[in-house]
Amino acid sequence: MSQSLDSALTKDLDVLTHARMRRTLRGTAHRAEARIVVDGVPAVDFSSNDYLGLAGDPRLAEAATAYLHEDATGAAAARLLSGNHPLHTTLERALAEFKGTEAALMFSSGYMANIGAIPALIGRRDVMYADTLNHASLIDAARLSRAEVRTFPHCDLSALRTMLRDDAGKFRRRLIVVDGMFSMDGDLFPLDELVPLAREFDAWTYVDDAHGTGVIGPDGRGTAAHFGVEREIDVLMGTLGKALGTSGAFVAGSATLIEFLLHRARSFIFTTGTPPALAAATLRALDIVRDEPWRREKLHDNARHIRRKLADIGRPANGLSDSYVVPVLIGDTDATMRVGQRLRDAGYVIGAIRPPTVPLGTSRLRITMSSAHTPEQIDGLVTALEMVLREEVPELVATSPQP
Ligand SMILES: *Cc1c(COP(=O)(O)O)cnc(C)c1O
């Protein structure tokens, strides 16, 4: 083992320590509804993306185990070799139908879908227009593509319009890439306004709908369906590890797009197929998403409930008024981390988000809601939060409760 490697890396880690950016992995187990066990201690999870409470649903486990008794655990090869199981194809058809597109292609994760699909579509002679708050995987995808990258201010369509106009004729292909729902603030990109703009300037559209898939829009078909432009977005990406409760991701679109990606998306080609049992579980999840609309309604009810409660304690959430991603801005990183730790001690796991995930000075609590939360759990969190905020960041408790 090289000592110089360890000493160099230790110095880098020390820098992170001083910047209060050291992180640790905690062991989370026994997920059931919104209950988890963290390092052996029971807690309620307000930090997951398990929006519909499906990750721990026994029906998904049954679908996977039934399958595991019949066939191999691993796909054993890349899909273009001997790793393409009929269930992969069945799931891709179901995903295309769910999204209202001609075809879909699965990837092992959302990160891999983005870093595979985007560099397949654009390259050196092309340009990508990106919202400043796009997910990290989209930023990495842009780098890998070697295309020119233009970032526009968050959801600012008139800035985007100016860029599109000024760039006319300079590039071969133009791709506009946005999150359907932004993961840190819970707001939606106005896709209904994006579509005519893209069309006017002959640009393609790519929507990462990791957070909307299964939850937003009619039947949970996603953000594009919510805005009524499902058929007009060129590339729809969604993930399976959030609302659908399993793991993996997909790109949906025209049959030609999918055929092209099959030949050109390197993160699809050069990787092992996902376990077929996972596809069995995901197919079950899609059935549940369709058959149990109450989960979506309950999620939105829960989001409204906690937002009302937060307003009552004088700490209204930022962002969209009914989003299930509920950010509570604190600002100072240390204070944010202390609040997160004290809530954890009280049995509530929430996201304490700091740079580099969000810009400096905007550290925040990120509470994510699930249909699995009970009113008691929500009230318990807000009560604990009120006390902790009062003690840790008194200046932030702006107003006393309304009579
Ligand atoms: C979570 C997320 C991803 C990554 O998906 P994984 O399946 O977790 O790799 C991509 N884009 C957005 C917007 C996300 O929130």
C-alpha cells in the first residue's frame, strides 16, 4: 500500500473536515411504511424518495421472491449478449405504455440513464441548454458529451429564449435538458411553455422526471403528462428507485430514439443487465401505481398537512405550496447540521442539506413526504422541529403561532 496515496488523501479529507463537509454512512434497515431502523434505533423517515410507500411493500418482495425461485438471480451478462431476460422487455413495454410513448429502454440507474443517453444524443458540434438547478447526473452527462453547455437561470424561459436566438445557426444539434421536478425545492419546470419555445427554435427536449414518475399527473404518469405535453417531449427519462420503490431507470420516447440508444448509449451497452427479479417487482409496482390512486392523494394530503403545520409554527416551507418535497431554509451550515442531528436523536430522519448539494448560505432541511406517513408522525415531527429550531436557531423562529 502506498503511503503517499494515503497521506495525500488524508490532507484532502482534512480540508473537507474543516469546511464541515465530512459525511458518514449510517446503516438503515427494516423499512416498513415510513418506519426504519437506523444503526439499530427505530426512527421515522422523512428523508427518502419513497413517495408512495412502495419500497417496503410486501407485494413487491413477493413478486421478486416468486421470481427468484424460478430463475437466476443475476442477468449474468450485458443485455446485448445473453443478459436480456424476457422480463426486461416486458417491463420496457409496460413503461412505454405508462408514459404514452412508442418504446422505452431500461438503465441500471437514473445516473447511468443520463450519462448514457445525453452523450449519445449530442457531441462536440452540439449544444446543451441546462437549468442551473439540474441534477448532478445531468451536469456530468453534459461534460461527458463534450457538447457546448449553456446554463440558464432556474426556470427562466426568457433567458433561454435569448440564448436559443443568439445561438441560431451555430450548432448542429440543440438539446434542452431540465428536471421535470427539481429535487431540492420541489418545484416543476413549466414544460407547457418549454415545448413551443423548443419547437420555435428547432431544439430537442430532454426531461429528467426522477421525482415526478409515479406521482405527478394523471395516473402518476409524470410531469410531462401533468402539463399535457407527454407526446411532445422528445426524451422522457424516469427512475424506478423513487416512487416506484425498486431500482433502475428508463428512457422513453419514439421507437427510433430507443433503437438509437440501444446502439449508442455506452452506459447501457457496457454494463450487466439488472436482476430479472427486480423487473418482476417493478412490474408489480406499476400495477399498484395504477390500481391505488389513493396513495397519490394521501401523499398530497400529507404534503398539505405538514406545510400547514409549518406555517402554524412560523416556519413556512419554501417552494411550491403543495409539493411533497418540503424545504425549510436555515442558511447556516452548522446550524442546519445540528438541527438535523437533534431531530435524528428525537427519532425523525430528515435531510440536512448543505453545500455542495445546494449553494453556500442556503443550507436547509429537506423534508420529503410519503403516502405512508401518518398524521401522528407528521405532528410529532413538527412538534420536535419547533422545539429544536427555537433552541438552535432562535432568530429563525420568526413569528409565534397564530391564535
Ligand atoms: C435521483 C435522481 C437521479 C438519479 O437516479 P438514480 O436511479 O438514483 O441513479 C437522476 N436525476 C434526478 C433528478 C434525480 O433526482
